[in-house]
Amino acid sequence: MLLGYVGAVTAFGTWLGRRGASISDYFLGGRQIPWWAIAACIVATETSTLTFIGVPGTAYGGDWRFLQLVFGYILGRLLIAALLVPAYFRGQIYTSYELLQQRLGGGVRALSSGIFLVSRTLADGIRLHAAALVLAVAAAGSARREWVFILLLGAAMIVYTEEGGVKATIWTDAVQLVVYLAGAVVCLVAVVHRLPMSAGAALAQAAAQGKLRLIDLSTDPHVPFTLWAGVIGGAFLTLATHGTDHYLVQRLLVARNRREAALGLALTGPMVLLQFLLFLVLGTLLFVYYGGRPFARGDEVLPTFIATALPPSATGFILAAIVAAALSPSLNSMASATLRDFYLPYVRPRATEAEQMRVGKAFTVVWGLAQIAVAFAAQNIHSALDKGLAVLGYASGPTVGAFLLAVLTQRARAVGTLIGMASGLLATLLASRLLGVAWTWNVAVGAVVTFGVGWLASPVRPQEARA
């Protein structure tokens, strides 16, 4: 079942790109993707294997306060629809960082795009490692066979992305959204049938033990899941992931027009809320099923249930769902950013469309191999990669601050923005490392400091940014 699913996804993605002959088709889908497919793709894109197994583990070991962060996710989407989507649809741009070029010059654009390429390579390489590890343990019985699944999944996403372009990514993500949600529902139904009581009684028992606690009004900045950290920090985090990171912004640029892009994005808010609620309920019911027995890590709870309580056919379907959560490749967006933000401006400004297609496909393969390499490295050096990801994550706040300077002000200039970004990065590091501020505030701190310092450091009299 697992091999069949991977093969089917690869064939489907390759088939979708058979008519794409232009750069616009390859990187923007000809701007003909409907709003409902955009919504499904965005939700699938932001969901990974870590979400599939991590959110139930969070509910198992804690409560539902994580859901406060989703309130901020919804607010952030509305802000993006109002502030950034209109800017992205003025003219035709291929990457989100071209917007920075228009207002703040090539230096800010190149820095922001470079941060995206490095952080995305590390993040998606680790996501590939996590999916391969789960599959190796569940399907092969040993983590020693992880390398086989890394190569299998990595090769699949390279082939269908290189051949199909962004259309393959969009439509396969829409299909895979259905698959992994169905997998979660299968797990939920299975645990309900195995409980010694009804689901309602199990939730009531969990509530009596404080497992359904949702709102935390604490103002302590060291606590990650409070109402304030969720709403404010979650909104800024969404501005980073959905409003400036080209991985998800590309999903907006493929829309037929600005209205459909905003509609598709706004719809993902309640979709994500319901999705996380599903996973939290699953984790809570597993807590009752196992009687609250301790696990070494929360991430082990759902895989343990899948491996020990489900029949082989259901296990195969769940493994396919895990693959669905993993196979949402960023390769096309990374190739687009490399081509548009570096190759064309600095290497071959007059490259023909045919050359751009060849180079874009080549970059797709290069970044796919880079992610596979990270996945292999993550098998042995988890801590170093985790720290590297954490440090790179601090750069999201300064990038958001730069976009807000570009969109909301006429005063900002390139030098002032770069000074602001450096200050935002330093402030985030100090707040997190020295003061112990919770990670949910990282993007907010970096963005606010970048915006404030960038505005103050720019000339008093606005001047037109270098084109």
C-alpha cells in the first residue's frame, strides 16, 4: 500500500505538468488555480509528519492550550489578506522577495531570499528524516532502514516536482490533505472502539483531570501557550510563514486574482482550527486509553498505538497518511527563488525563457538532493541541526519587519532596513537566550524591533528605493 501510494503520487504529479511549457506555468501554474485548491494546498503544506504525531503527543502530555496559538494563526491570515496580498498582485512577481526589491533594493531581497533557502533546506530535510524514521520503524521494524525511505520519499518528490512544476505540488497537496485527514479519522475511530467507555465519557474523565484546559490568561512571557502569546505571537508567526516565506506565498501567487488568493487564505483559518482540534481530541482519547502511562516522548504515543493496536490494513493506510503529510515539497518554490532572486539578477539577466526553464528544473534537483543530504545527516546529529534550525528561525522576525517596512511606510530605505534586521535578530537572540522569553514571541520581537529601528535609521525625507 505504501509503495503503491508513493508511486501513484509521483505518476500523478508528473502527469499534471505535461502541458506546462512556460515559466509562468512552471512557477505560477499560469495563475489559473481555483481558491478552494489553494486553501487545501496551504493546509496540506503547513502540516507535516511532526504535526501528525506531535499534536496528539502534546495533548497526551498536557492539555489543549496549544489551540490558543491557532487563534493567532487565524488573525495572521486576515492581516496577510489585507496588507500583503494586494501588494503581491500589483504587477506580476514570481517570488515574495521581488516585493522587497521594488521598495528596498537588491540587498534586502537577496538577504531575505537567502535566509529562506537555507532555513527551508534544513527544515524540510528534517521533515523528510522524521517521515522516513516513522516509516522505517513501522514498516521495516528498525530505524536502521531509514536511509531506504529517505531515498524513496526524496526521489519521489524530486521527480514529480521537477517534471510537474508548481501544478504538481498544488494538486498533489490537495489530494494528500484528504489522505492524511482520513488517516487521522481512522486512528480516532480505532481508539474510540477500543475505549472501555464512550468517547463523551472519556472526554469528561479527561476534563476532570484538567486535560481540556484551553485558555491561559497568564502574562508571563516565559510560558509558550498563553492567550496573549497565542494571539499576538501566533499572528506574527503566521505573517512569517504565510505572508513572507515564499514556500507558502507561492501558493497565493498561483491564484486567478487577488480576491481568490485572499479567499483561499482566509478559508484555511477555520480549516486549521478544525484540523488541530481533531488531533488534540485524538491525543486526549489516547491518554484515557493508555491510562496516562508515561512515554519517553510525546511523539511516541500515536506511532505506538498504530503499531500495536491497528490491523495491518489500517496500519498501511496510516503509513500512507504519514507519507501524505511528508510529501509537500518546497522544491519548486526554492528553485523559483534561486532563479529569480539570484540567477537572473546576478548571473544571466538576459536569459531566454527556455534557459530559465532548464535552470529552474536543475535547481529543483539540486535543492532536492540538498534536503536528502540534510535528512541523512539528521540521523546522527539531531542536536546540532535542532540548534541550527532554532537560530535560523530567529531570522523570520526580521524578515517580517522588512516586509512591513516595505508595505506600510514610504520612509524606509535599504540601509535603514538592513540595520533594523540586524537589530531585530540581536533582540530576538537576547530575548530568547538571555531572558528566556518563550519561542512563541520570537517572530513578534524580531519584527517589531526591525520595524522600529529600520524606520528610525532610514532618512527623514523619503526617497525612492533603488530598482
